[in-house]
Amino acid sequence: MTRLEVALAELKKRRISVGVVLKPQNIYYLTGFYPSAFAVLLLQENPTLLVSPMDKKLSEGAGVEVEVVKNFRRRLRKIKGKRVGVEKGYASYEFYERYLKSKQVVNLGFIEEMRRVKNRGELKKIKTAARIAERVMGEVAAQLGDARSEKELAAYAEYLLRREAGSAFDVIVASGKNSAIPHHTPKAVKLDTSSVIVDLGSRFEHYASDITRTFSLYEDKAFSELYEAVLEAQNAAIRRCVAGNTARDVDHAAREVLREYRLEKYFLHSTGHGLGLEVHEAPRLSSQNREVLREGMVVTVEPGVYREIGIRVEDMVLIGKKPKLITSFRK
């Protein structure tokens, strides 16, 4: 069965009259068309893709009937059926108020569920995105001694990513005391090469990669001890990235190591997240998530410690009978 056929079968099973798909990633996953403007996929007996005139040419290869719409408000008010499915985590309250207030609205969460496990074609794109990110990380590492500021180094990384494919998210370059801020925005401040976190990712044919490395151009015992603790925690977590384990098993493995070093309280985020059409998608590798990992899932494993300085190491892992590293840039 095609993805679209699977989705239609789910609609029938859940007694949903029509599914209203708004999320661009979900539209692409089901049709092969990635909208550049507002678009709606109506999942029904005869699936219809509603696109704006701007996407008329781009949508010609979509595997469903395409309808070019000039007035979405008028068109969407014609949605029939009492029980309507929407992506509740994506559709706005305004959309609900405007078009669906008189309907019984249920969640189309099964599309996200379908996306959790990657097929061979998806894995090939993800691995290509990873290779690009690793090449860029190598070029960025080579410039650490010459970069004048965090912002300059981040801009250089962005340029390299976009030259080869695309940037999956805003590059993070955090140095010195700024490295203790997990999601630091690069500033026009002098690069402190005693500790530099570089977090970057490429996007290749809509699929993302994500890798983080922490560098130091100095020999420092305190840095080395923290770095080795984080690396040990990451290795322990990666070993748990096996089909049949739960997401919380992976998170627990990383925290257990950091607890032994009395560093757990400085670990400020979850151990990792799923990766695919979005940089952050299910499953989340957190202490609260009991979801069972399945063969074909792709996750990141990224423990970190944030004290006077921060250290984070992140790699992409393919879940299977054994964990398989997708990224292998030197640590």
C-alpha cells in the first residue's frame, strides 16, 4: 500500500469523514509535493490537494488530484462531513474557529505515527544530509583559530551548508561562558576557543541532519574531565538505542553516568529526539517517554553539561537490533 492508501484506511477505521492536512511536511510525506505557500490536502474518498496559484506548476507532479484555489476561505467552508480530522498540534485556533466550529474535530496523529519509521529512500536522504553536515563541521573546525567572532563562524557554517544543500536550522556557535547556554544565539563577540559548541545540520531533499561537537584549542584538565564524562554518557545512551527498548531507557542511561560524576543537575534537556522531515520529531528521548523504539527510527543522542562552560556532543543513530551510528565525525 502507498502512504496515501494507508492514511485513507486509517480514516475509515477511525470513522473520520475527511482529513484536513495543513502541515507542509505531512503533505509532502503523503503526496511528494512540498508547498511553498499555503496548501491543504483533503483526505477523502477522492483525495484533493488545494494549492494557491503560486504553486500551480510545482504541484504538477503530486500524486493526487490538484485544485488551484484563489479563495481558500470560500473553498474550505465547503468541507463536508461531521467528523473531521486535523493535526491538532499544528492547526491554529483561528483555523478551527473559521472553518471547523460546527464539526466534530479529531486528531490526525496517525500521520506523525507513520513518519516515525523511515524507509530505505528516506534513510538515504538522511544519510546524505548527515555527510554534508559532517563535511561542514570539518571545515568549521579548521577555522576555529582564525574566526574573529561567534557570529562570523556561524555565518561561515551557514554559507557552507547552503552552498551544498540547505541549513536545517540556525547554526549555534557558543563559546566560553556562552557555551553554558544550550540554545545560545551567536553574538558578535570574540570567539573564546577554550570551549566552543558548534551545533549544525543540513537539509537534503527536505530531510534533516543534526550534529554537535564541542572544541577546545587549549589543554585544560577541567575541560577534559567534563568532556570525558559527557562522552561516556553519550556512549552509554547510544548502546541503549535498540529496538524494543523505550525512549526513557536511553535517557536514563545518559543520566546514570552523569549522576556518577555528580553532574546530572547540569544536564538541562532531554537526551535526544527523532529526526526526519523535521529536525525535532517523535520519538523524544526523555525520562517521561515510555514509547518503545522501533527498527528504522532515527534519533539524535546529545547529552550535555552546562556549568561555567558547556559541553555537548550529538550524533545521529539508526535504531535496529543494534544501534548504528549515522554520524561519525571525530570526537
